Amino acid sequence: MTGDASVRAAILGTGGVAHLHARTIAGLGDVTLVAVADSSEERARAFAGEHGSPDVLADLPSMLAGAAPDVVHLCTPPAGHAEQAALAFAAGADVIVEKPPANSLAELDTMLRAGEVAGRRLAVVFQQRSGSAVRHIRGLLQAGALGRPLVAQCDTLWRRGADYYAVPWRGTWAEEGGGPTVGLAVHQLDLLAHLLGQWSEADGRFWRLAHDIEMEDVSQGTVVFESGAIATMTTTTLAARESSRLRIDTELATIELEHLYGHTHADWRITPASGVDPAVVSGWALPDLEERSGHDALLGEAYRAIADGAPLPAVFADPARALEIVTAMHRAATAGRSVRRAELSDPALRGPLHAPVEVP
Ligand SMILES: NC(=O)c1ccc[n+]([C@@H]2O[C@H](COP(=O)([O-])OP(=O)(O)OC[C@H]3O[C@@H](n4cnc5c(N)ncnc54)[C@H](O)[C@@H]3O)[C@@H](O)[C@H]2O)c1
């Protein structure tokens, strides 16, 4: 951090998601958005006009040199994240990067190493992990209060039209880096893995039914967790009624979440198995004080750690896990067999995502 009391934040990439970052920064109180940059100067200027008139700079190097930010938010397409993070770290800034953090595990390895070398933090925005409901339910699962997790379903059933894929960086392996399984379902998958912990094996299949893109618009996968829990996952961008769903059946209860882009307590349900003592069940109730999931909750936690000079809190742990699982799904589709987590230590499997996409 620089000398003044307020943390200096800067945003690279002023498209859709950057507005959530700017609004969150404005609500944090002791953080000031000092600069923005975008490869479209016009978009950056309009954005700055909406969000307190930070300086508009031409690109990341001039933003780092001209604004000396303490924290750089990378709200750019994933293909640029690794190089941009390295520049920001080298300039002494912490980095908050949008999901997916990189287009490959190898790139994410490089980002994490660059942060370590520079002594700076890399916070990945998986905001579905945030909020009081997840904190509470994860605590119950980790304490064994709901018994062993057994079976899970993780579904991202969204709808995206041709307008969504008209954006130049979407729809190609080279630019977007993968289809909706890594681009959209990674939120639900990350939440599932945040709740269930380390995974051991995964497989996947990918199909294209309707969109004019290189990647899938439907995928299915199976993930085996170290606990022995088995999860199935369905992803599509062709759903008429959109829904994000998670269901975990444990020995003592069924945990269900249904929402779209962010959840509140009302979106969660815990149903006890018959015969579970009501006194035990009452201990599962969500806390009275609700913090809803979202960028506000997640970035708030990051900035509290940054202001205190503390390591990032546990909500940011394991930033690679969901990307590992999607990578294993891709490698499994190519190999025609499931892939174990240990196999991903092979550098040849940590490169860009790519999978055969079936067209029925
Ligand atoms: N967490 C979430 O809920 C969420 C939601 C949407 C998008 N995202 C993620 O945020 C990122 C951006 O997505 P988006 O929907 O905002 O995309 P977008 O296309 O709306 O915005 C990206 C912006 O980055 C700019 N840009 C591209 N390359 C640049 C560069 N090298 N230097 C400066 N500017 C550059 C583009 O001009 C554009 O304005 C992606 O990684 C996406 O997956 C996350």
C-alpha cells in the first residue's frame, strides 16, 4: 500500500463484470478507484464517468506507472490474465482476478508463483463461495454434523444466445479458452468443491447441439471426491428455464440450493433424513444474520486482508480446484477414460483446455 489511508484500486477491462467491481469498491469506504484502462478507450471513458471519474489510462503498463495502484482488478478475458497479473505483481500490486483465473493450469501456476515471488496476493473471484449460508453449511460438513457426504448433483442450466457469442473473445478455443463448462459452470463446480473438499477422479463428455461456436453447449461429468462422495454435473447454455442447482445427499440430510447468479438464505434447504433427532436438526439452522453471496461479500473479505497486511482468508483457498476438475473432464473426454487428480501433475496435461466435442 502507498502512504495515504485509502487503498488505491485500479480496474483493467471495463466491460460487463467490471461494473460489479466498481460498485463494490465504492461501497467499501476506505478504498478508492483511482484508475481504469480498457483496450477500448471509449468504453473506459464511459465507465469512468459512471464510477466516480477515476483516471483513464491507455493500458496496464501506463496504469501501473501512472496510478501506482495497491490493488489491480483484472476484469479482462481470461487469455490475458497470466501476463497482466505478472505485470501487476512486478509493480508491487495485489491482484484480484475474475474467474476463470487463467486459460490453463500451467498459466495459473505461473500466476501463483509470480505472486509468491513478489510477496503479493492473488485473489480469484469465485463469489458463489461467499456469504453466510456457504460458511455455515461448509462448517457443518467439515465438522461431520451432517454425516458423510455421499451423492451430489451440480447443474448449471443457463441460456445464452447468439448475441452473447458475438463478443469477439467468446466462442473459440484460442480466445475464450473453453466452453460454458469452464466459463459458466465453473461457479457451481467451485462451490461444490468448496463444500466437499479435495477431489480424486473425474470424467466428462462434451456436445454441441445448437450454437455456432467451437466448443460445447452441453456437457456432463462425474467427479469422485476423496471423501468417497460421487457428484454428477450437467452444464448447458440451452435451458428454457434457467437454474443453478446443487444437491448434496449426506448420511443425515439432503442439502439443496437453487438460484441463478447468487444465493440468499432463502435459496438453501436442509432436509433431515427420517429419524434424525429434532434437537440435532435445530443445530443446522442458518444463522439469523445473513450475508448474501456476491462480489460485495467476497471482495470485502479480500480488502479486509489487504488493509491488514494479512494472508487471504480461507474463502480464497484452493483457487485451482475447479479449473483442475474441468481440465480432468477435458483430458478424460480425449482419453476416453476417467482421469485421476494425480495425473494432472504431468505438465503435458496442464496446458490449454481442449476436448473432442460430439455433434449428434
Ligand atoms: N464472476 C462473475 O460472475 C463473472 C461474470 C461475468 C464475467 N466474468 C469474468 O470476467 C471476465 C470479463 O468478462 P466480461 O463479461 O466483463 O467481458 P466483457 O467482454 O464484457 O469485458 C471485457 C473488457 O476487457 C477489455 N479488454 C480485453 N483485453 C484487454 C486488454 N488486454 N487490456 C485492456 N482491456 C482489455 C475489453 O475491451 C472489454 O471492455 C472474464 O474472465 C469472465 O469470465 C465473471
